[in-house]
Amino acid sequence: MNTVKIILSICLLTCTAGCSADVTEISDIALVTATGIDYDKKTKKYTFTSYCLLPTTTSTANTGKLSDWVVSASGSSILDAAKKLRSQVGKTLIWQHNKFIIIGEGAARYSFYEIMDFMIRNRQIRITSFLFVSKGRAVNLLHMNTETEDLLSNDLLGKVRNEKDWGRSISQSIQNIANWNTDPYRGFVAGKISKSRHSFKSKDALSLSGGSVFNHGKWVGWLDEQDVLVVHLLSDKSKWKNLTFSESFPFHDSNVTLHFKLDKQSIQCRDTDGPTVDIHLSLTSTVGEIEHYLSVDKLDTIIQLEHAASTFLENKIKHSLSHFQKDLNVDVIGFSDLFYQHYPKEWAALKHKWSDIYPTIPVQAHVTVKIDKLGLNQYLGDH
């Protein structure tokens, strides 16, 4: 009886041997890690671009390595362009590893609503992907080589990680942008990607620097690096808790560079005799560079330096807030959210004329800087 069972088992195993026609081989796939979307206003055509990684399996020595490949297609809609892209490639495109959506400047300016609608409805688009607006066409940037000679997606991911070490670029997920995009009262800042050239280099390189402003679902314009830093400082804690940045400013006929870290942040709104906002920031800093000799070992000098640093950052924040309120008239910080949360009854009356009230709101910025390290392991105590 046992012998019969063994024979039957062997027969069944023989029947199950072989490869299924439905199996997708590794050599048949392409991993999409970055996507570009462009729009031409004149032709009313979309260009859909995929930056793909191809597993190399042609030899045992190359197994597991990846090579990059960029492919584009154009169509009357984003979906049409994406479908044409699939008809042009001889690979199965896998989107689960897509990390970046790069929207060309023209597409952001004229067709951002359609792009967001496409991304939210498409199940293959990861809502955790980072969204950037490119200076110029996205397809051109996706064809660029990186300075590190690494894969473009790896290079961009490294630049996103480095954001916390200088604070002049900003990376936002599609999920966050989708939440803000439908808010009729506040705007938001997304990332900006462009090509730049250092004076000592002959080739262009990809750069994440500055930001792009949106309001009412439409692209408004660019933000410079300093304004983006202020956006970080006044955002929720997830954006500033690991942020460190450096600033240089004049002090006693010298230039001093301090390295800052934000410890506490408080943004309070009031609506008594009219809406007002009070901002309080507490930062610790270390001395980085001093252009000329300063007697930083004296307590009076340190107190004066801390005061100078506090005043410098206060003025920087006030300058950016004035730009947001009066020049752009875009609530990129989210003051409207604060009034809605803390003064819901008053907000019911404010919201109908928010675009007129927001530019006139008095905002007070209070910055306290404490220097806790001079360098060479010289720490300062309480003073």
C-alpha cells in the first residue's frame, strides 16, 4: 500500500514540473523609480517619461546589477501618454519602487489639477512618492547623468536625505500635497528640482534647491532657498526636529557663522481685536567660523553674539513672512488651520474674506538663540 502511494506521489510531481506561461522572468521587467510629466501648451500634448532600472541577467558575473533606461511617450492626456508608453516598451513596467514624480514647469503652470487627479486615481502611483517641480522640462532632467555616477533615483534620494543638514530644499509626498491641494484657504510649498553648474565644473548637475508655491490648486511661482528655510522652521515638528542649518551675519566688524538647531517652536493665533499671530522659536547654536579675532571667551561677547543671532533670524523670518503675505498672498504656513482649530466660531466669519484678511494679519516673530558650544569641546554653562 505504501509503495502505491509513493508511485502516485511521483506521478503527481512529474505532472507539476515545468514553467508556467504566466510567470514573468526577471529579464522581462523594468523597475520604474522616477516619473516625469510634461505639458506643451501649444500642442496640448502631455509627455510621460519613466526612468527605469533594468536587472542585468545576461551573465553570472552581472547578475543582480542594474542599468538605467529612460523612455517617453506623448499623448492627448496623461493616461493616453502612459498607455502609449507601454506600447513602446518591450518590458513589463513595475511601479511599486517609484520614488519621485517630477512635474515640468509647463505642466505645473497649466495642468496641475489634471496631474493630481491622475496620480490620486492611479493605483500604481505610490502616494509616498516625492513630488518636485522642475525648472524646465522634466524629461530633460531625467536624461541627465549624476555627479556621483550613481543611478539618478539613488542620487535624488541622497539629496532628499541631506535636506535636514541645510534646510534650503524641501521634499513633500504626494499624500501631503493631495491633502493641501483641496484646501481653499491655505497654499503649500513643494520641492523644486533644476540643473545647476558650479563655476569649477563643466557639466550640469541635478540640484534640489528652493521650492515651488501652489495655491487653490494652481502653481504660483518659485521660492528661494532662504524662504524655504523659514517654511521648514514654521512647519510641523516632523520637518524641523532633525534640521540643522548654518547662517553667517556681521558682528563687531567681523562675519560670524553659527550652526543652528531648533529646539522649540510655538505658533499661536489670537482673535480679540482682530486676528494676530505670535511666533516663538528657541534655538541652540555652535560657533562655526569667525572672520576676525573675537574674545568669545568673555561672557559679555557671548551675550551680544546671541542677541545678534536672535535679531538676525527674527529679521529673516519677518522678511519671508512679508513675502508670503504681501507679495504672494499665499498662506503657505497654514495660519488658516490654526484659526480654524482654536477659534472655530470666529473662523466661520473670517474664512469668507480670508484672502483679504491674510495679507494684513500682524505677525510677531520672537527668536531666542543660546550658544552652547564654542568649538574645541568648549561648552558654555548657564548664563
